[in-house]
Amino acid sequence: EYSCRLAQQNNMFIGIIGETGYGKSTSFDYFRKNNKNVFKVTIEKSMNSADLYFDLANQLGIKGLDFNKTRLNPLIRSVSYTLNNNSHQNLIILYEAGKFT
């Protein structure tokens, strides 16, 4: 929890690694449930950048995006604009980031 709070309050990028069963997922889910503006994307081997940004866009409540028609750059701009123009500090958790290629 301390690392998540530190990252959110200071706009930091922090990597957290550990063996299976150490409680990373449980800790992230607890922090997300108990704090505002915490977004978690679980990375899968088949994901690409557009998948990641569409997941974030959905969590941010961005409407009017068509997965089959929206190009990546406008999608990134929409997500960035939304994150940068809210009144809270944000935390994005990329869970299982080692699977992202």
C-alpha cells in the first residue's frame, strides 16, 4: 500500500515484483477499492497498445470510442487529456506488465 500511495502522490513510476502468492494482486485490489482515481489494467500476452488504452478509456468513462474504428493516437490523446484534466492524482497499475511485449 505504501508504494502505491507514494507513486500516486508523487506521480512516480514504481515496479513491484514478487513471487506468485506474495499478495501483490490482493494488495493492488485493496488499494484500488479504498482510493480514488486508481486504475488497474491486467496485461495479457495477446494485448497490444490499443487494448491497454481502450481498457483505460473504459475505466475513465470515456464515451464514443469504437474499438474497430478508433486509431491509437486519438485514443492515447483522449486518455491523456482525461487523466490530466481531472482534479485528482491518478495511479495506473499495469498488473502482470512482464507479459506486455
